[in-house]
Amino acid sequence: MTIKFLGIRTVVLCCLFCSLGVAQTSNSSTPLSTILLGDSPFELALNSTNTQVVAVHLFPFAPSPGASNINISVINTTNPLSPTMTKQFLAGTRLVAVAATGNLALIINEDQNALRIMDITSEKEIPQSPITTGSRPSNVAVVSPTQAVVTNGTGATIQLANLTTYTAGNQISVGPFVNG
């Protein structure tokens, strides 16, 4: 969820930390902590070890005057009471979904019909990326260590992606308006 605080958007990581089992009562909706992300944070993914959150921003922005535009934020959540921003960088445009696996972020680049695979550690797109998807991809999920699934909204398909070879797999027709 996003909240407005002195004109700057923040992301409340309470929902993520609740799922990590950090001390919080079931009747409590008090955030454990917040971290400033900047403009248009759109979706979050927690890695499998619960130590990093990857946030994608719908539109690139400069985090400070004169700074380079960014649209990916990586947050260290080793201590959920005090998360820290570790990286912010730019990759593609109109990022609408993200999934994390190991040190990779799988990012849906909607207006380029692509699944971008970013190495979070190096802040670089892997050489085999992007993987072409169907029309207007809207979501991505890691379903095994070797496979991800992309929903293609106006294409009425789901697209399999091989995470070993970083190639597109079969497209499966599922009907109109697939929105993940």
C-alpha cells in the first residue's frame, strides 16, 4: 500500500513483514517500518530468503535533482524493523510486475511486450534478456527454479519462460483479458 507523507510517497512494508512472521499481533495494522521509494511504486516482490524486496516503478523518475532516472528499487529487509535502500537503477519503461528468485528480478515491461531479467547484484540485464512475450504482458510468477509464467492481457495467452536458458517457451491460449 502507498501513503502520502509530506508530498513523498512511501511504501508501507507491513504486509510483507507480517508474512515473514515478525512479531506483530493479528489485531495490529501498525506498520513495523516504512521506507521512502519515490514516485509511482507499482509492485513489490520479496526474494525467497526474505532478505530483499524489489520494487518496480510504473514511470521512471529522478530520485533527487540532477540524479539519473530510476524505476527499480532494491531494499534490504534482513532487519525488518530497519529496512535499507541498497540500489536504485533504470531498466526499460512502464514496469508493471515483478517476481524475484535468487539474485534475479523478473520484470514485466508492458509497453515493450517483454520479460526483462535483471541481476540485482550487478544492476544489469542478463545478456539473454529481454524475452519477448505476448501482447500487453501484465504479470509474472516463478513456478519452479527453472520456469516462470507470464500473463498476456490482450493476447489472451500465458507465456512460459525457461529460467535456465532464458528463452521463451510455449504460449497457451486461455481466453480474453488475462490479468494475472
